[in-house]
Amino acid sequence: MLDWKGIVQILLWPLACLLFIVVLWSITQDQINQEKENAWQSAFRQTSAAASSYATQLNQTIQQIDQMVLNLKYDWEEPSIPVDLEKKKRWGLFPNDASVFVTAIDARGRLATSTLLTGTHPDFSTTEFFQQQKSGCCAGLLISKPELAKRVDRIVIRFSRRLNKADGSFDGVAFASVESSYLSSFQDEGLSKTDFISLRMTNGPLLATRLGGNSHEFRVYYRQDPIFPTQAGVALESAEKFRDGKARIVAWRKLQGYPLVALAALSEHEALASYRELAQSHRQAAKIGTLLLALLAIGGTYFSAHIAWRRQREEDVRETYRLATDAADEGFAMIRPIYGKENEAVDFLIEDCNERGAALIGKQRQDLIGAHVSQLLPTEYRDEVFLLCQRTLEHGFSESEVRVPSYSPLHATWIYRRMIRSSSGLALTVRDISEAKHHEEALSHLANSDALTKLPNRRWLTTFLPTAVKHAEHGAQRLAVLFIDLDNFKNINDTMGHEAGDELLQQAARRLKDAVRASDHVVRLGGDEFTVILEHINAGDDVAHIAQTIVSALKVPFTLAAGTGNQVNASIGISMYPQDGTDAEALLKHADIAMYAAKAAGKGRYHFYQSHLSDALLVRMSKERALRHAIDMDEFIVHYQPRVGVTSGTLSSMEALVRWEHPERGTVCPAEFIDLAEDIGLVVPLGELVINKVCAQLAQWRSQGLDLVPVSINVSPQQLKNGHVSASIASCIAQHGLDASLIEVEITETAVIDNSQTVSRELAELRRLGITLMIDDFGTGHSSLAQLHRIDVDVLKVDQEFTRALCEGVEGYTVFRAIVSMAAALDMCVVAEGVETPEQLHALRALSCDEIQGHFISKAIAANEISRIMRQPRSLLPLPHEPMHGVGGA
């Protein structure tokens, strides 16, 4: 290696030339930057000028259009002036341009007069601009979004003003219809084919647009409607904002007196075209200068190196020494090969080493210097070292991390070794990396283990399962994947908290480990999902036995710190290699599908994968997506079914029943989606939608002057366990200013006898608000007549099966009478559901039932239909001596 004087002598030429090259390129870059700045300023000025010009032309055009509409408004509202636009057009008082025509329509939305002669008389009463003007939306000019004008079958923008009678009441609308292309037809100068101008509403929507280069093509470039906060400005818009992925300089000017903004957009690529040509020219000149300086540096360096190279050989030994001592904690040695007669290395001599290198093999430095490698190492390890040295002699460099074998004399578990060939031999560097490797292995263990359960995690599975599949393939063996989901685990989290949920997961992990064989692998995927990998299995019966063992083990109630008797079930999906998949991804996917089949079959069981399950899962997932979308887009309406007092015959209350207004299937009954909503946890947001709709409807009926009656809302056990029903109802009745007595809550028997703190707290809060609690479908759940006194509710709605049995025999009549008697003793109101015949009504009157509900009175009907019943002061039931017939239809 050359000393510093030789290095300076050699480097003087290239350094000097490099300095000149840096100066040359610095000057060139400054020139390029200045050209770029000039190009940007020019582009900004050009775009601003285009936007200003366009805005000025638009102001004049729209003022002319507004003046035509104002003239028409004046003529219409002046009784002495006859309004005949066709005549005025013939006299030249309105433009003959087919792109603009003026029209007046009366208060009913019918065509009164127009400059457009089509022979048709369209009805404008349903158009958005007519309804807005009729409602008195604005005092000035209303500019509507582009829409199809049926008379001319073209897209037009309507500029309209309200027509008033002498008393100020609505008398119609005067408007001018202008083709969208007309508003962009007078601006082309300075714009290329990818540039455009646009007219937009200040709140974003596009009214008119046109490409530059005299193109009449209509193309919308913005991905989303832009909003421009200032009156005027210019900015560089990023490529992501445009459909063609091209950045543009955009200038805008808002029109005075109108909610419009004029835009001009210049392509960044076109704006910088001249700059790029100049930049290319500058760079080409700098490259030529750089090449000349480089040739000069090469020539000067060659002659300087020739002079300094005579000192090279003297520095070989010291250079080798420096290569071997790069780090203070490393062992190093300088090794010289000993060549045989055929010029091959037959041994290696240690010429020098440091103390650290000697300590790594348990020797002193003086014992190693001058020794042959063949004399120091055992035969097994000597061959490996010889091979390393020979490979380095051939290739010049060798580097590796090696686990030290048991027969090696090195006092380490892992070493890093680096060997470099020099002119006089080999430089070896050795470092003990055992501690770092142990730390790395510990980190790998942490990364592949679940922190809560200490089981292998999903990351471990993605590495292990493909390997297990390959082993099964090579050994012609079978393999099973069990996908396990804990049923009802969410209830534990919701009612007892996440700490209890974590404790249950830890216990479940231990039970899973105990339920499988020692050779099997239990993995936690996340949440309440686990996977078990079964290797070396003989038949499906073996897998079924293990799966049933897991189901039975997890079915036993868990004892947690928060309480005992906490029960979950396991739904298990099973896929088998090779019949259900030949790779890890397919096996996991099919096991997951089979798990959904187990849940659909009733939970707490296992299910083997079958090919038809994929189709069933896709159907279910499609239904789930549709239901989620329906809730997000609020595609639900509420129908109402009346309840009538048996004695008075008048409307006493009604039940709110949700319907799904599917965009393709039409009205969908709740039986088709409520169970699905409960399964996937959507019943809570759906219930909140219904609560809000019912409260809003009650407020609307009140504003119409109707006498309000209470409305009952069905609340599922999941909503109660969620713990937000009372707060949601309280918020809605406060928002709409309703009395709490107008809301009734229908719950199931299962919810009433639920002993969880959350459900009890929710029921108590509902009572505190003054809301009536009702048992829906009494007699079909877990309660009985013997338990009736334990149910703290106000109303019993007896299931329609009991109503249907009333007239079918003495037993049905006796049971219903017992329910009415016990409810009366407990001061509960009794409502008979499913009343459909006069005979049932007669029997219920005889039993002194309080209220009835069913198709004999009315089916569930829309809100506007129920308001008709609310306006009827008379009884909805025939008197006992009158003929009986339904009043609401079936």
C-alpha cells in the first residue's frame, strides 16, 4: 500500500480535475434551475391569463343569459305585457343560437311559452330546479347541474328565476337552457391537446369543459370534484388528482355575482417542454467538458502512479496487517500458502496473529506464529479450513457466518470469518458472534410466538405449514388442518371485559394442548381463532376423534377471576391433505370454509371440508356484504302494525317492523336478514337505525297534528348485551322532543332472564326512563307460567301459536285463560298476537284479553297508511253484536 506522500502525489490530478468537474456541473445546474424557474413562471402566467380570459367571457355570457331570464320574469309579472317568446324570437329579441333557448313554465310545471319550437308540452313539475324555486330556495338566479333536456335530447344547464304573483306567491319559473358545450366554446388560445378549460360550481360539480387544441371532445380529467377556497389563484395540481395521471398547472377565477369558477389547466409536461430542451443542451455541454477533464485526470494519474509504485512492495506486509486488524475485538492472522512441486497449496503457515486470535483456539500467540495449520487442527476441521483458504486464493475474498461444529478447537458457538487475498498471502479475521446469534434466536422465538397464550402464532404457521405439506408429499402421508373458532367468545368480552376474555383464551389454549397428541401443533391465529396441524395420521376417523375431543374439552364451563360458569363452544373446520388441497394456502382456506359450515349447522361441532361449501360460503359472504352496504346506505324502512284495545276497539299502540328496500329484489322481510345480522354482529347498528327512524316518524306525526300512540321497538339480546340501547333511545327521544311513554321496548324471554350485569343495567335504565317493557312471543322461550312472577315487565305479548289454539279445543282455551289470569294478578297487560278470525276475537273478549294484534285488524303497513288509521276516531273492531270482519286487510 502506498504511503500518504505517494497517495497525495497520485490523487492530486484526479482531485483537481474532480474539483473542476464539480464547478462545471454546479454552474450548469444553476443555469438549468434558472431556466426551469423561468419556465414555471411563464406557465403560471399563461395559465392565469387563460383563466382570466375565460372568466371574463363567461361573466359576459352569463350576464346576457341572466338578462334574458330577468326580461322574461319582468314581462311575466307585469300584467299589461303579453308574454310570447316565439314572437319575440321572430323579432330577434332572443338569440337564434340553437344552443340557448328561453322558457317559461306555470305554477303547475307546464310549459307556458318558449323560444324552442318542438311541438311537445313537457311537464317540469318533478324537476329539481322547479321544486327548488317553488320552495323559495333563493331570491336570485339559480344555476342547476347539467341534465338531459328531453325536448332537444342534449345535456343542458338551466339558469332559472322564480315567477311570483302580485301577492308574492309562486306563479312559475323562467329559465334559460344552455348547452354545456356552449359555455366552453369560446376559449382555445394557448392550450395544447392535453390542456383544458372548465366551468364548475364553486362547491365542485362540473358544468362545462373543453380540451385545448380546438378539440370539441368532452373529457372529465379530475378524479374528484375540486374545491377552490380563494377568489382567484394558480397552483400545481399533482398527477394523482387527474384521470390520465398527468400533473397540471391549474388557474381559477371565481365569477362575480355567480356561484361559478372558471378553470384553465396547462399540462406540466407541455409547460416544461422548452425547459427540457435547454436543460438537455446544457447537460450535453457539461458532459463533453467532464470527459475532457477525466482524460486529463487519467493521464496525470498514470504518470504519478508510475513514480510512486516503486514503493509498493515495501508496504505489502503492513497492508496485510491492517486488513486483519479492522476491529479490536476480532482475532486475526496472516497466513502464507506453502506450494508443492506442481504449484498447488499443500499447507499454510501462520506468519503472524494477535492474542485474541490465539485465545479463540485456547493457545498463546507465540505458540501459533510459525506453526503450520496442518499441525494445529484436527483432521475433520483441518479439511474445512484448507478448503476455505484455497477458495480465497482463487476468488480473492471469502466471508461467512458459521455455527462451530463440536470437533472444532474454537471456543465459540457461532463465528464470523472473513479472509482476503493479498499479494503476500491471506488475511484472516475471526469474530465470536455467539451472543448476537443467541439474541437473534430469542427475537425469532418472540416473533413466532403469541404473547398471550405462548402458542406459535400466524407468522410461525406461514413458515411451518408449507414445510409440513412438503414432508407429507415426500413421505406419501396424510395431514389435517383444523380451523377452530370459539363460539360466543365476544359475549365474554362484551359482558365481563377484555381481561376476562384474555384469561379464557389462555385456559382455552391449555385445553387445546391437552386435547391433542404431543406431536401435533396448536397455533393461535389471533382473536378467538386457533389452528391445529395434525401430522402422521392414518384415517379421517383419527381426525374426527381429535376434533370431537377438542369440542368436548372446550364445552366445559370456564372458571375465571370475574366469575364461574362461563361457557363457549368450538366450531371446527377440517381440511385434509391431499384431497382438500395440495398447498398450505388452500388447506387453510378450505378449513376456514368448513368452520363456517360448522357454525351454520348449529355451532359447537366439527365439519369436514366439501367442495360445495365454497359456493355456500360465497353466497353467505355476498349476503353479508349486501347487508353491510344496506346499513351503510340506510336502505331500510319501517312498517307499523296496529294494536287495538279489545274493549274500546280503538288504536292503542303499534309495533315497528323493519323492512329492507333492496335495490334489486324490492322489499325484503326481516325473516331473511335478521338472523344473519345477529350472526355477524350487525343487529346493533341496524337496531339503532330503527330507533332513530321510529322517533323521527313520531315527531313527524306530531307535526301533522295526529294523536300519538306508543310505538314498540324490538330489541335483540345482542343489543342489550352491547350496553348502549338505553343511551341510544334516550338520545333519540331528546333529539326529537318526545315523551318516553311513546316508546315501548319488546324483548325476548331469554333477554329478561339473562343474569349478566350489562343486561340488568340496561333494563333498569329503560325503566328509569319511563319506557314500557314488553315480552315478545311469550311462551316460546325459556319461561313458563310457573316463572311468570319472576319476569319484571309491563306487557306480555302472547305468541300467535296460543292464539291459533284458542278455537281448536278446550286445552288451548284453558292455557290462554291461565296466562291472562296470572298476568292480571301480576298487573301485566296481555296482548294476543296473530289474531286472524272473528272467532278468535270473540274468545279473547270472553277471556278479558287487554289488546290484540294481527291481520284481522291490519297487517304491517307503511307510515303514510298508518296515519290514515290514526285519523279514524271510530272503533277499529265491530261491536259484540255486529258482524265481524277485518278492517285493515290481510
